Amino acid sequence: MKNTQGMVNAFFAFLLVVILGIFFFNAINQPLGNGLVLNKDNPDLSKRVSIHYILKNVHNAEDYLAQHKSSYFRNRDKVKSSNLEFGKTKNAESGSANEVTSIVVNYRGFDTLGEVTVLFISILGLGMLLHENKKKYWAKPSLIVRTGANFLFPFIVLFGVYVFVHGHLTPGGGFPGGTIIASAALLLILGLKDFKNKLTMTKIIESLAGLTFAGLGLVGLFTNGSFLTNFLPSGTMGLLVSSGITALIYIAVGIKVAAELSSGIMEMNGGGEE
Amino acid sequence: MEIIGIILISIGVIFSTLGALGLIRMPDIYNRLQTSTKATTLGAFSTIIGVGFMHPAWLIKTILIAFFILMTAPISSHNLGKAAHKAGIPLTDKTQIDECPQKEENK
Amino acid sequence: MEKNNWFGRWIYSFIILSVGWLLFTFPYNQEELIVGLIASFVISLFTANFFKEFGLKSFSPMRIIGLILYIPYILWEIVIANLEVAKIVLSPNLPIKPAIVKAKTTLKSDFGKMLLANSITLTPGTLTLDIDGDDVYIHCLKIEDTSEENATKTITAKFEKHLRRFVV
Amino acid sequence: MNTLYWIWSIILSISILMVLTRFIKGPALPDRVISLDMFTTITTGLLVLISFFLNNYILLDVSLVYAVLAFISVLIMARYLESTNEEEK
């Protein structure tokens, strides 16, 4: 009996190797130069795959391209770049005063979705590994530490919220803000006498925030034809309510990261037991 | 306004240095905690407030940072002292009396 | 002392978090104010239980005045005590006489005890090691008389006199 | 003004070096944690001073984040010292 099973396994493995080999053979045998050829003098940008991503949310450049479609790259130096001014410029391209945020969330929003997913999967693996973990032993905290932790916890959470709400104006943003909130959860574990791991609540909050992120992307897909397009006006640069969905996405990322890291900390503290 | 700021920052810098000196000179852990962390807390506090006086638009934010330090520094140094006492780290020979009970018997 | 109900605690935490937000974003405008109110509303729903001993009666004007008067007092104490410690550190033969003494406190609430212990710890020369009920164990840098009455009189009582204006 | 700034920052750096000597020398673990605590406190002050002389409002936020994380890390060390000692018995 054992022998036949081994034979079946070997056969399937061989089949897999053959299929892979066919794929490789096909890929190698592709005739070169059959893809996209760009004419250097007169490039047709609409043939490029990434044209949607280049033009995503770039209203001014889109208008410009519609007029001078053929000679965009040659006249690149002549495109006058407007002077951006904090608190005065209206309807800028991305609208966020912090350039890093506009690149991370707006132009490469898909990457951020992937990063958050990677974090989610790693925390899931951590929970699987540590599921049978015993409750960690902490000595009983003294009265001063207990009261101090109780008093400081809301303010640290408020500061984390401040960091990720202002992600498009100042440095920081979703990931640092979420980390600050997770450190506040760590303070609670250190300071409370009988701390109960609230794993289900963090999981629910995390899923809601992830759904918000994906939902914002889908709204962009249905209204403007590209995933994670900015469908809101970008507003005046430098104010709190500006830069369209960049701010909303960073809030969702902040809540998601906070819930993920807190649940990771709780699982290390012995989340298996209730 | 600027003169107040300069004076406050100078006081802060001097007390930070004195605290570091105390950390080197004192004989045991508890005395080191006494002289060092408290002096550096005052040093950081008055440095930060001094910066706030020299740049009045930042005053609120600097006061916030300074009070955060003032709230948190005693908590952590208290817990350090308690941990050292629980670990049974000896006091100096100059110590007169130790009335704090070792907590292990109570449990 | 009656227990504060959940609503009172929630109102307290909402107000104090809004004030905290306004301090974070000081040159504030209308948008910051609205976003801050929403944020502190949501946070205070979660964290109202952490302010165990506060409620609506924490806003009585006498208490706020007492709190405001306490801050310059404690800062002055810290500066004076720091100067004394600086004298000890700079003198060549280290004139210290350390001891761990026991003192009594008459404050009842947890928050009051924490403020008392923090004040004792912040003034150099004294360090709170532990609080057990009404007993406070203090490590002193330089003390002549190590009896309990003297410690109560010289260390805890002078802070309690000011603290009693705004905490129980 | 500039010379004053240099004097202040050099004195603070010297005191940080003095703290680090205790960190290397310290006979027991709590000594090292105390020197870590002092190190973070002095660094917060130095960060605020630097943010003033670079005229950069943003560094104030950074120093507040630094203060929060430093407090929690020192508290973790202290609680760890407290707990391990009791577990042996």
C-alpha cells in the first residue's frame, strides 16, 4: 500500500515539473521585440501599461497631455512648475504638504495595502505559534505605577491619534501613530493588576479598518476607473482637511496598525488563555 | 524674554551636568537615584521651558513636553528603586536604618 | 465618598481629552477643533473607565485653583532641594547620612497618594520606595532623626497641606 | 548666540559621556538601567535645544515621541527586574 502511495506522489511531482518546464520553455522561446516599442521621437504614451498609474490623480498633467500629447517629453523643461505655498496653494496635484505621504499613500497606495497585509499575516502567524502560550508572570504593580498608567493611557492614545491624523502635514503618519498606540497598550499590560487580553475586540477593529482601506480603493475604481484614485477634491495645501483620500487612508492605516501590534503584544503576554 | 530663556537653559544644562557627576560619585544605587534622575529631570524641564521662552510661538508645545517629563520621571525612578530593593541590592555602610520590609514573607 | 457613575467619568474624560487636543495643536482653527472633538469623543468612549476617581465634581473651582497654586509651589520646592543636593555632590567628602524611614499619610484616594509619592520622589533627597496602605517608605539622602513622627512631620505633612485642597 | 549654543551642547554631550561611563562600569543591572534613564532624559532636552537652533517645529513632535517611548522602555526594564527576582523563589 505504502509503495503505491509513494508512486502516486512521485508521479504528481513529475507532472508538476513537466508543467513548470513547459512554462519555462514558452517564456524562453518568446520572440524578442514583440512587446511594446516606443518611438523615441514621438512616444505614444497611451500604449504603456503604467499610463494609468502615471496619470492617476494628476489632473494638471492630464490636461496638459490632452493638449500636447505627442511632445510631452520633449517639452518637459518648458512645463512651468507652479510655486507651492503652504496654506495658500489650492487644488495641487496631491494636496498633502508632506511629500513622503503623498508618495507612500497616493502614488503608491497599492504598496501600502500590501505592507499592511504583510503585517497582518505575520501577526496571524505569531498568534498561531503562541496560541498555547502560558500567561506571563508579572509582579504585582505598586499603587503608583498602577495609578500612573491609568492616568497616562488616554493621553498617549490621544497623542497617537494626533500623529496619524496629521500624517499628511507633519512627519509621522499611520505606522508611527499605530506604534505609539500599541506602546500605550504595553503600558496597560505593565501597569494593571489584572489585565485581560481583549483579542477579539482588536481583531474586529482591525478588520473594519482594513475594509475601509479596500472600500476607499473600490470607490475610486468605480468612479474614476483606477484602484485607489483620489475622488475627493485635494483642497488647500497645509490645512487639516485637504489632500482628499490620503488623509482618510492614513487614518485607516493607523487604526489597523495599532490594532495589529496591540494584538501581537497581547499574544506575547499569553493570549491563549482567557 | 530672551534673557529669561538664556538663564533657564543655562540652569538646565548646569543641573544636568551635576546630576551626571552625582551618578559617578555616589556609593550605592539608592543614592545614585536620589541625586541623578531628579537633577536631570529638573535639567531637562528648565531647558525645554527655556526654549519655549526664547521662541514664544512654541511655548504651549514645550510646556506639554516638560510636563510629560515631570509626570513620568518619578514613576520610572520609583519603580527602579523598588526593583532594586526587592532584588536585595545592599545599601552602603553609612546607612542608619532600613524600615522597609522585604515583601516576600507576606505572600 | 460616593462612587462616580459612568456618565460623570465619561464627561470628565471627554473634556480633559479635548483640552489635551487643543494643547497639541496650539495655533488651532475650526477644522482642528471639529476633528479633535470627534477624536476625543471616540477615545473617551473607550477610556472612560480609566479615570476611576474623577467625575463632575472634579471641576469645582476651588479644586482647579488649588491645582494651579500647587504647580509653582512644587517647582520651587524642587529647585531648593536641587540646590541642597548640588552642595552635597560638589563637596569633596560626601556628607551623606542615608536611611529608609517610614511615614504616615492621611490621604485616602489612589490619585492623591500617587501625587504625594511623585512629589516626594521629585524633590531630590527623598525617594518613595513603596506605599502600603497608609505607610509610605522613603529613602532619605540625609536625615538626622529617623523616627516615624519626625519623618511624617518633615516630609509628608508639608505636601499634604497643599495637596488636600484638590484631592481627597 | 551661536557660541552659547555650542557651549550648551558641548556641556550636555560631556554629561552624556559621564552617564555612559557609569553604564560601562556599573556593578549591577539596576545601575545600568538608571544610567539609561538619565541618558534618555538628557537626550530629550538636547533634542529640543537642537530643534530650536535648526528652527524646525517638527522636531518637537519627534522629541515628544522619544519621551513617550523612553518612559515605556525604562518602565519595562524596571518591571522585568522586579518580576524575575520573584520568580526564582
